[in-house]
Amino acid sequence: MTIEQYKELIHEFELSEVSDYLLSAARPIINLTLAEKEDYQLIGNSRVAGEPDLPPGFEWPLTDDGEPMSFIAQLDLESVYPQDTQQLLPSTGILYFFMGDMQQARNIAHKVIYVADKTGLQRTAPPRTTVLEKEERYTGYRLSAAASIMPPNYAYVDYDQLSEDEMDALDDLCMHLTEGAGRIGGYADGQHGDHNIEAAMYLEAGKPYDYFPRNARATLLQHFNGNQQAVEEAIDDMMLLLQIDSDMKVGFCWWDAGCIQFMMPKKALRARAFDRTYLTLYSS
């Protein structure tokens, strides 16, 4: 999607009076949508659920209790990278996402694994039933990726900028621009605009978030030895690496039809340090 197309949608959704704000606050995203049901005729394509295509010698991630984590998605970066207008993702290889159980919504056990070489990939079943698939197996679907633009959503919009009617229209515009299986980048779905602070607390300070941004900033300030600029940079550097929504066709249902969100510092993404990720779950 181009800026001109985004401007046209702002007009179409009757938000022209706040177009300057919606343009300045917009963020680039890669929107992910379900294509056809996976038949595994292609190896190394972008996929959600089902079984992954893994390289020789790959060790399936396990939870602390020794159970196989559930496969969430694999991204074929050769096809996804051209949609990355910020050029943060690797340009080649496969990015894998695995997840543990959903007993808690914060700091969920997970693994994000990057494999740069696609040579020798093979469809691979888990060693046994995965932790989230004990009652029903997920159904694999191919994923399509497309560059798009996202305005601030419910959690991140500046309410002083919009009327009540404009807020309703903005919700419709956000839904229109993010309809699909999930996204990379943009604004994470939620009730409060504190995803970056929460992720920074775990990834930088190594401590849980108590839902009070002021307390979190104080903890981060102590962690960075009183360097306020370092605190703000750490918070601002966090990004939504991947959001995956509930989907009945796939079988994903994150609590009450919510979504899961993998967060990551941009500096870690540039360094390909995929052990520096954080997983949270949002459900209304």
C-alpha cells in the first residue's frame, strides 16, 4: 500500500478532518493473510500452524517440563523481506515461531529461531503431541505477506485528536487495514499502549511488569544507572515482531479469541539475536 492509497482510505472512512494526525502517527506493517490450506507441496514457504519445514539436526523446542512446544508459524524471508519497507528482517532464510502453554498471559515460554540456509529443509512432525494440541490439532495454512500502513489503534490513539464518531471510523479503518491472520510491525492490539514498556521490563531489566508504567520506568532508570535517555531508547526500540490472531480455520484460539504478540528490540533484530524476544497474550 502506498501513502496515496492510505490517504484515499482516510477520506473513504470519513476521517479527512484528522488526516494530518493519522498520517503522522501511521506505522508501516507487513500484513499476513491466510492463503490456501497447506498441502505441503512447497518446502520452506510461509506457513501458520500444521508442521514446519526444518533443517537436518534441528532440535524441536521443549518447555521446561519437557513437552514439545507448539509450532505457530514459519516465515519465508525471501518472500516476506520485499514487503519490509524498514528493511529490518533478514533477506533470506526461515524464521520459526514456537510457543509453550497459555496458563499465563505474560512472559510466555517460546522460541524464535532463525535459519539462514534453506538447504535440506524437510516437513517435520513434532516428536509427540505438542503442549497446545492435546485436544485438537491445528490446521496448517499458507501465508501471504503484503506491505501496508497502520494508523494507531484503540490502545495507542491520541483521544484528544478525534471525536467519538471519528474513533468509531478509525476502528473500522484499522480493521480494514489489518484484516488477516496477523502482522509484523505496527501497533499491537490491546487495552493499554504499554507493550513496549512491558517488553523492555523483561528484556532489559529482567523483571516482571506490574501494569504501572511509572513503576516500570523507575525500574528501568535504575537498571540504566539513572540514564533517562537510555530508558526512552530501550522502550522506543521495542517492536512487534509478529502478532498472530485467533482463527477458527486454523484452530488458534488465544483465551477469549485474542492474539499472541512476539516483541523484540530492533537492535536485536538487526543483530539477528532472536533469543532476545518476549511473548505476551492479549484477550479482551
